[in-house]
Amino acid sequence: MDSGALDIFIAKHLPTAQHMQISVDDYDGFSLRLHAPLAPSINDKLTAFGGSLYVMAVMACWGMVYMRCVDYGLDPDIVVAEASIKYLKPVTGDIVSSSLVVEEKHWEHFFDRFEERGKAKINLCSEIIVNEDVAVRFEGLYAIIGVK
């Protein structure tokens, strides 16, 4: 899938992501990397606001589900069912969030469940890296609750 489709979806449906200027940096079918400049998310400590880091971490995984579903031929209705985040280091520059690669068998199971039940769940993780160190680690349970 052309990653530009996710940029278009963000521009059309997600005002918070628009304000943060989130854009797709890379998508290869296995991982999704998003980018946002620091300026719209800067706090009084001149670092990225925690809420903005959360949005970036959530969106890297949400976007990965979206991209994989579209690649599969679905226009999915996706929700985050559970989430947890760890803030490990301050982010002092542009925010780059990447979904972590999961084994293909998990995606196969996800789509098999969807075919069987019309809904499915998958656990995904993302990280925000600063100077080669993990600054933020996120885990979320994502669900397709139908198609549009």
C-alpha cells in the first residue's frame, strides 16, 4: 500500500494528529514509522509533552493495523482496547515513533479471526527512540470491530 493513504486518512479524520503535523516516514509492510516536529508538542521544559508522545506511540500501532488491513483489502474500523506506556527519557527533538515488528503468524491469526467473526484483536508495541536509546515504550491491544 502507498503510505500516502495513511497521511490522507490523518488529514481527513484526525485533528489532533493534524495539529501535531504527524506524517508517515516509512512503511514496509512489517513496521510503520511516523514523524512529528517538536514545535507543536513542546512543553515548558522544552521537551515533548507526554500527551503528544502518547499520541505518537498509539498512532504508530494504530497506523500499522490500518495499513495492514488496507493491504489485506479492508477499510477497517479500528479501536484501541487496552494500552500502557512507559516514559523513560525526555524527547528534546522531533518525535519519531515506530511500531515494532510482530511475527507474521500473529497477523495471519488476526485476519483469520476477522474472517471467522467479523472482528479481531492484536497486540502491538511501539517505541520512540532518542539518540539510539528508547525514550518511550508503548504496548496496546488493537481491535477491528468491523469495516466501513
